[in-house]
Amino acid sequence: MSAATDVDALRRMMPPPESGGRTVDWDGMAQSWSRPFPLDYQRFMETYGAGVVGDVLVVVAPKPKAPLSEAGWDGMVEETGNAEDVWADSYKTPNWRGRPPA
């Protein structure tokens, strides 16, 4: 998903919950994580909120970044740590070596 039309197409295939999505302070989240969140994730959260899609895909809610020792298992902090570990251990072509995950 990258454009409004992508989310609109998803809405036709998977109607959002009646309770609606989730309001998020995206500027505050971007400041906490030192990077902005993707626009398609923002739109998805605003339309659907966090949850599970088809008992297969878990979409975690954004939460301010905190050390894992303080955050405990809160979804986003732990899953980000998992992704960073996988990135650190993954083979990278020369043009990606030394670059942090985007």
C-alpha cells in the first residue's frame, strides 16, 4: 500500500470495523522513534486500528519508543527489536552494508 487508492481498495475487500480505527499523534510517534511512520501504516491504523487479519497477520499499534526493559512486551518495541536483530544478522549486498534499516 502506498497511496490512498490502495487503502480504498483494501476497504472494499476488508471493510473496517464499525468502531473505526485509532487516532494517533503521528508527530509525537515520529519524534519518539526518530523517524516518521509510513503513510500507508498511518492510514491503515486510522481506518482499522490494531488487530489480527484472518488469524494470520498481526498489526501492532504504535507506541512511544522505550527501552525494552521498561516497555516489556508491548508489541511495537519488541517487534522492532526482532526486526533490527534480523537486519543485523542478514547478508547484505555491498550497497546495503553499514546502513541501518529504513
